[in-house]
Amino acid sequence: MSTEHVLDHRPSGHARAAIRASANKVPEVTVYFWIVKVLTTGMGETASDFLARLLGPIPAVGLGALAFAASLVLQFAVRRYVAWIYWTAIVMVSVFGTMAADVLHVGLGVPYTLSTPLFLVALAAVFALWYASERTLSITSVRTRRRECFYWAAVLATFALGTAAGDLTATVGLGYLGSVALFAVAICVPALAHRARLLGAVTAFWTAYVLTRPLGASLADWMALPGTRGGLGWGLGPVTLSWTVAIIGFVAYLALSRRDTAPAL
């Protein structure tokens, strides 16, 4: 066998097509990932409340469910990560996940002290089923339909859990600004633990992922709600709009720069 043949061991056309077909469906985890993630959590919090007040709770939940379903259909239809499609789905998960948590509390009277552990159990169940099926919870290998289903189930559970946890801390005396400080500190813990090699990458990622929800939601609530509730009083509509514009700006940058896309093989 010649040296030229050994060195020229590139995939054939069919192999490259197969690699493209199995491309990861989620973005690379960069600083931009965390920025947009926090923005979507805050926007989802205020958008959910704004729509509930504008349309009424039942129409708002129905509209949120339809938008959530449509965004996931589009996400599942594409064969690789597309920035605007993926982050649209995340935004819709944020809005609908907030509504799901609020329905339990406001509509059914379930206290946050109960809904928070319930959502934690639901997330643990998703992770247990995912790991039992795939033997990994890594987001770097979301290349099959089944893994993608587990991924989005986990994402929805994290949003509902984070919403309930954030509302719980805000109502037990910390307030919204206090909750922002609490979760800002808390989200540093998995990052530092991973850096010190005390926590695995997958565990650190999902822990931080859960904490982005109450962090972003508490920050948006603090900006939007009136001073009588411990906020700045900027209003749900303006805060939702400003955070939406910020999301669009970052996603447009990512789509053009491809800074969150794995290098092509």
C-alpha cells in the first residue's frame, strides 16, 4: 500500500453525505450559547405574562402550545443545526414552559414548594430514560431522532423547573433582585467545579442549564414588574420587546458567523 494511499484517507462522497445527515442538531456550547440562553429565559417569562394579560390565560396557553408544537416540527424537519430554527424553538419552549408552570400554580393552585420538586422529579425521569436508552446525556451527539426527542423533553423540563424555582425564591423573601444575585452565584458553582475537575462536563452543563432559567426570568421580572412588587416598573411589553430584539441580534450574528457550529468534516 502506497504512502499516498494511506495519507489520502478521506471519506467518500457517500460517507460525507452520511456524516452531514447525522450532523449534530444543537449548537456548540460557547459564551454566545449562554448569553442567548439567558435572554430566551427572560423573554419567555415576560412574554408569557404579557400574552396572558392581553389575551386571557386560556387563549394564551392555546396559542403558546400551537407555537411550541410548530417550532418543534420545524426543528425536527431540518437535518442539521440551523441557528434561527433552533433558537426559535428554544424561545417557544421558554414561553410554553413558563405557561405550564404558571398553570399549575395559578390555575390549579399548586404551590411552588410542591411544583418545584415535581418538575425536578420529571427532569430526573427524562434523564434516567435518556441514559438508559443511549448511555449518554451529552449534547455533542444529538444526531438521531430518539436523542433529539430526549433532548427537547429535557429542555422543556428544565424550563418548567427553573420557572417554578425562580418564582419560589422570589416569593419566600428574596425578591426578584435577590433571586438574580442568588442564581448568578449559583450558576458559577458548576462552572468552577468543572474547572477544578470535581464535576463532569455533562453534569456541569445540565446543572448550569437549569439555573439559567431562574436567573434570566428573575432578571426580566425585576426589570418589568412595578416597584410595589420589587421591580423597576418598565412593563412586560417593553421588556419582552427589548429582549426579543437582543435575541434576534445575537442569533443573526451566530447564523452569519457560524461561531456556534462545529467545524465541517
